Amino acid sequence: MFRRLPPQFRAVLRGRKELFTTLGVIVVMLFLYSQRVPLSTAEHSVAQYIPFSINGSYSKPPQLINPSRTPPRSSTPFQPGTVDAPDRQYTKALVIARTKTEEISWLNDTLDGSNISVSEGWEVYTYTTDDLSAPHHTPLNKGREAMAYLTYIIDHYNPPSFPPVQQSNPESSLPEVILFLHAHRQSWHDNLFSLTTPSTITHLHLPRVIRLGYMNLRCSWDPGCPDHIHPHPAEFDPYKPEESVFASSWSQLFPPSHPVPAVLSQPCCAQFAVSRERILARPLAVYVGIRDWLLTTELVDALSGRVLEYIWQVLWTGRVVVCPGERGCYCDGYGICFGGGFGEWVGKRRELGVVRGRRDEVLGGEVEKWGEGVVMEVLGRVGSGDVGEVGDDEPGLGKDEGGYANRDPSSQPSLVKIQEILSLNQEVEDLEDWLERELAAARERGKDPAERAKEVEGPLLDIPALSGE
Ligand SMILES: *[C@@H]1O[C@H](CO)[C@@H](O)[C@H](O)[C@H]1NC(C)=O
Ligand SMILES: *[C@@H]1O[C@H](CO)[C@@H](O)[C@H](O)[C@H]1NC(C)=O
Ligand SMILES: *[C@@H]1O[C@H](CO)[C@@H](O)[C@H](O)[C@H]1NC(C)=O
């Protein structure tokens, strides 16, 4: 323990000193996230770049749900897709929304000692939102990732197309599975278990996407589930400014036969996997209509993008609340299966945060009082069992006579505090070890299709179907 203590505590202390810097960085990153796809510059007028007439298509609501195709209310609007043999290779594409300065070299990452890159076997479509000369680009930099996603769909939707729109590549077709992604390698809204964008892609279990038709890539419910957007909010919530424009946006997107729902929910952040079947279940005109809305809306991107963030699940499941159980999502979706222990793991992870915080608080307090050098030295000695005897006169702990154990606490860190720090630190290490061990076991369990099948799905929390469907 002695040997591994000091560097670790030094790291903690450094962390404490840098707390404010770190908070600053987080604030800046959140800000950057919110500004991820910047507003268009003034000279990019809508009329100049839209490759088709927006006149007419927007003079009436874009008919998101085509009434002639809408099944009667009593029937289930979408059926689960059919999954083939486990070794079936599905055709698949990554659709990435990016600005020209965003770096996407992570597509070439290799993971877990493999020499195969993340994007190997995927068609990759990078839609640049602010560069009309990019091979794939959006007509306008407006509406954030939604503009890129919709443009990809419109460009690749299979004929017959209705109404005729200019497709940049009328020959191409959609693959069986499409992942819609942001350009970052890692972000605050990534899943638990270090599922960054590259590892999300490599771990994703495609049969789940085929079966469900639509899978939000984020399993964690917070924010977004289970009860998130209230289009008629009792009061303005600064964390959900889109609530205040949701009802009016909904009425522009949907025909009057689909009244504004009381609540909409799905995990946040607009990254998801969709089957070709589900995309084709809506007519092309729907996607064109939504993009027209995005091109012409007077809402700022921060709002229009966020409105659509809670429309995708409606589009591809016909449900306003789509919150799959987290445990099943991680297991069936990513092969991380805890058997019955998911709740325990999450609980211990929370506990780790609390204990760590307590350790750093006590340690920080002592360092403030006595200085880093003294505290480290005493921690090292007491940690290695050298508490000193009465009358012991070891050098290095102070000028007074006698061993550490019977020094005056007003001139040295108190033994009680030092032992508290050591015991909290031990708790932290034990929790870290436990979490790591259980996670490794969960990954191992997740390799077995039989184990995955056991946790396939908590029931989707999807009771409020879109009224009228
Ligand atoms: C829109 O349509 C109206 C009537 O159909 C027409 O008079 C007008 O010129 C059109 N505007 C544009 C920008 O195409
Ligand atoms: C991946 O690597 C290849 C070969 O070095 C390079 O041509 C390509 O641009 C890289 N892709 C990305 C997205 O950086
Ligand atoms: C990856 O490694 C294997 C075994 O070492 C090798 O046979 C294979 O050619 C490598 N693939 C690539 C793309 O480098």
C-alpha cells in the first residue's frame, strides 16, 4: 500500500487544484456541444441552395403521417422486423453529420487489439453541413444533425419517389441498417461502460436493430426518459427550452388528425440505428416535408434541432414515448449482460462517486491545513503501518519528541483524519476493483447468445401510441 499511495494521492490533489479548470472545461464543452453545428451565415439564403422548390410543399403541413397509409387505430403500426441467422452479414452504413472542421479520424481507429478499423465493412457517408463543395453536404447549415440525416435519407431513398425530388444519386439504395451519428469520438452523452462512438459501432448488435426497427444508440434514460417533453409545460424549463415551441412545431409537422401529445420521451441526443424497412415505411414525401420545415422554420437551430430530437421515435415507431429498459439495451444491444446484477452495478458505481468525493474532501482539508508534503509523508508512513510507538523518535515527522501516535494533534495531521483518509481510499480501491471485475464478467456473459436472449427486453415503456395511428 505504501508504494502505491503517494502518486495516487498526488493525482487527487492535482485534481483538486484543477477542479475549477475542469469545471470550466466542462462548461465550455457543453457550450460547444450546444453550438455543434453553427448557424448558417447570412449569405446562405434558403432560396439559393435548396435543390428543389419549397413552394407548395410547405404551404400545407408536410403530412408526416400519410393518412391513406395510416392503419386503423386498433392495429399495431409497426411490427418487429425479421432477424436472420446469427452469422448473417447485414449491409450497413454510417451517416455522420459534421461541420468541415470536425475531425473524424476515429473512423480509422482499431479497438481491443484488433487490426480491423471501426468503419471496416460499413459504407460511410459524411454529410458536411457548412461546405457546399464537400462530396456529401446539406443544402443549408440549419437544424444541426437533423438536416444531415434527412438529406442522406432523401438522397438514398429508393424509387419510386414521390413527389419527384432531385436526388443526388438516384441509383443508390439504402442498406439494411443505418447508423445516424454525430462527428465526435467521445462526448458527455456517451453510454456507460466506455461506449464511445467507435466502440458503440463495433459492439452494436445488428439483429436488435433489425428486430426493433429503430434503436436509440443511447441506453441511459437520463436525460430524455421516461417523461421528458411536455408540449404544454406548466412553466418554462431552461433545460428544455424546446418545450415552449413544441406544440406549434408539432402542428406544423403533423396534420390536424394528430393532436399534440401530452408527453414525448426517448433517451437524448439524436444518435440512433434504423432499419431500411422502417425508413421505407414512411413515404419519401414525409422526409422531404420535415426537411422543408427545417429549411424554412424561423426557430433557431438550438430549438428546431431539439424539437426533431423527440420526433425521430415517432417517425420510426409510431410511439411518442420510447424508453427501452436500460439493462436489456446494454445486453441485447451491446453484449454487456449482468445477469440479474445490472442494478447492483449501477448502484455501486454511484457509491464510488460518493466515497471518492468524501475521500478527496477530507484529504483536501488536511492538505490545506498542513501542506501537501507533510500530509503525503504521514499518509505513506501510517499507510505502511508505521504509526510509531510512544517515545519513538523517528525523524521526519516534526521536531517534537515521541512517536507519531502520541504527537500533539494541533501541530500535526491527526491520526484519526489520516486513518479516515486511508480507509476511504481502501473503499475506493475495493469498489473500483469490484466494478471492473463485474464489468469484465458481464462482457464475457454477453458473448453468449443464450445469455443475451435472457435479457433481451424489459417491456418498452411505450404505452401512449401516437393518437390517430
Ligand atoms: C410560389 O407559388 C406561387 C403560386 O403557385 C407563385 O405565384 C410564386 O411565384 C411561387 N414562388 C416561388 C418562390 O416559387
Ligand atoms: C483513414 O485512413 C486512410 C488511409 O490512411 C485515409 O486515406 C483516410 O482519409 C482516413 N480516414 C479518415 C476518416 O480519417
Ligand atoms: C490482421 O491480423 C491478422 C493476424 O495477425 C492478419 O492475418 C491480417 O492480415 C491482418 N489484417 C489487416 C487488415 O492488417
